[in-house]
Amino acid sequence: MKKIRIKVIRIGYIPYDINFQKITNNNSALFEVDKEINDYSLPQDSQGNNWEYTDSQFKELLPSDFEGDFLFAICNTSLENNYYARRLTDNRIIFSLSTTSNILKTENIPIENLLLRMLYAYSLNFIRYDRRIPSKTEKTKFAHDETKGCLFDMNGYIPDIVHSCDSPIICDDCSVSLSNSKVPQDIIKKVKKELAKIKKNRYYKILTFVKKHPFISIMITFVFGLIINIVSNIIWELFIKKILAE
Ligand SMILES: [Zn+2]
């Protein structure tokens, strides 16, 4: 299968420290991201009733001529209906960090995890819909309301997004649905392995474990302390004491 080529751009001011090399260097059997991430300005004020930028505005502001199969534009403004991503026309997607960044920060999940998770989901849908991104107005059925940590969780309650940003999965129902929609089974298998690598940093994993299991953590610390103490005593008695006595 021909790899999907994704063009990522930033539009407007993005006030976060994001390692975009993690996105452009991500090695996937499904897609590749153009190495050059371009910046675009946001020359208009919002036209929505609640200071949100409307789909029509972004349809006009985003480039239609780009190097790639679909365009993934990242912004930090509110989008229509408080969504964090909107599918526009001409294989273009606008994605906002404004509602998701704080949720990720609280859970110590890197923003790069969410970006990759979105690119995987859209790439699979791109194949599912005969190599195109269906626009928001088109009737589609690929997300499920139940939160399972799956790429296709609806996340109607936005904080639920954290469950699919740390080792996300493709649930059994979605695996069947994808393979029934002309997505090659070997690709689904490979993607599942790749998704397992989208993880929290190890430090935060340990922190989460300590928060969840404080008593076990204290016991582990105690046992380790005891072992270190015993080992240092043995080293003292067997080697250092003898060397000093000579
Ligand atoms: Zn699913």
C-alpha cells in the first residue's frame, strides 16, 4: 500500500513547546509527514458568536494547494461547537490545542502523543473513504460514543481524550469495521504495534504508579533501601575493611 503523505502546518500563535521532530520522524507503515512544517498567520478575528473561528473562515484561510494527500493544520483558537478538530473541504483538517492542551498537561501526556494519535486516526479514515477526508457535513460513522482508549473514541466529553493518548488501541469493533472498509489487515496489525509506542514519559508513568499505589511504593522503597544497605555492608566487610587494614 502506498504510504499516505501528510502535510502539517501551524496557523496563528501556538504557545506550547512541541517537539515537531517526533511527528516528522515518526516511522509508520501507514503514513509519512512532510519534513517541513510551515507557519501561516491568522489575519482575521473570530466570526463565531462565542469568539470561535468558523469552518468557513478556516476554509478560506487554509491553503488548498499543498504537498501531500491531506492537510493537518494546528491552531490554538476555539473551533465551531467547541470541537477540537473539524474536517473541512479539500482534504483539510483544522485541529485546535485550545481545549486539549491543559487536559494533557494535568495528566502529564505530551502534546506530541495527541498529534500522532490524530494523524493515525485520520490516515485510517483516509483509506476507509477511498483516499479522501470526508468533510464535516458528510454523513459518516466511524467513531463510537463509548470511551475505550481507541483511536475512534468520540470523546464527546473532551477530557476523555487522555485515555487514547497513552498506548492507544484500535478496539475489536473498529478493527472489524476498518478491515470491512478496505483497510489492509496487515496495515491494521502494524498500526496497532506502532500505537503501543505512543506512551507517557517513563518518569510520569512511575509518578502515576506512586499516586495510585502509595503503600506498595513505600514498601518497594523500603525493600530497596534494605537491599542497598545489606550490599554496602557486605562490600565494606569483604573488601574495603581488608584494604584499609593492609
Ligand atoms: Zn474503537
